[in-house]
Amino acid sequence: MTGIVVLLLAAVAAVGFGLYRRHVDGRFVARVDAGPTTWDHVVAAAPESRRGERATLVQFSSAFCAPCRTTRVVLGDVAAQEDGVHHLELDAEQHLDLVRTLDVRRTPTTLVLDADGNEVLRAAGAPQKHQVLAALAHPGAGS
């Protein structure tokens, strides 16, 4: 009987965690504590980086991350359709110092930088296209 109770509790916990992750994955939230030097950190770590005139979508990925591939496609599509928006993908493993500096905790993580290179919004997990478009319409994000 104890085994069945433990199994049921584990199943409820797993379903609860799955529903929570489904709710929060890809949601953009404002970064109040983000400093004005986000772009400076990015360029220091990846000098070949190019900033968008209106906004830059900085994606942190890793090699074996399936949601990162989806995120790459979504952000690439948005950057192609929105004037002045550039998508930059960085490998988290190759830029560990930057990951630590910017407090990136999982992949994919997407930062929305304004025209000046300041981080305005951030999403952990794979955002959907409508979420990215709404983030770009956010005040300060290049709207």
C-alpha cells in the first residue's frame, strides 16, 4: 500500500511540475537589476557580434538542447520579419564567463536588448513567436 501512495505522490508531483514549466517556459519578464552594460559584456565575449538597430535577440543555447533548435527558428523568423531586429545565438558552453556574468541559468535563454544594448526582457525556455513579438512591442524594447 505504501508503494502505491508513493507512486501516486510522485505522479502528482511530476504532473504539477510539468504544468508549472508549461506555464513559465518562454515567458518574457523584465530584468530590473540588469545593468546598462549587457551589450558591452556580449561584445567582450563574442567580438564578431552585431547589434540590431531597434532590438537584439540574444539566445544562449547548448549543443544537446532540443528546445534551442526551436528557439533558433522562432527568433530567426522574427528577426527576418521585423525591421531593425537582429538575432544572435551564443553557445553557453563556449561563453561560460558571459553566462555567469549575465546570470543565465538554463538553455535556451533569450535576452531582449534595446537599441542601446540594455537588457529589457528575458525568457528562459523556448518562447513562441507571439511571445517574442509581444516582447518587442514592450516599452523600451524597440517598439
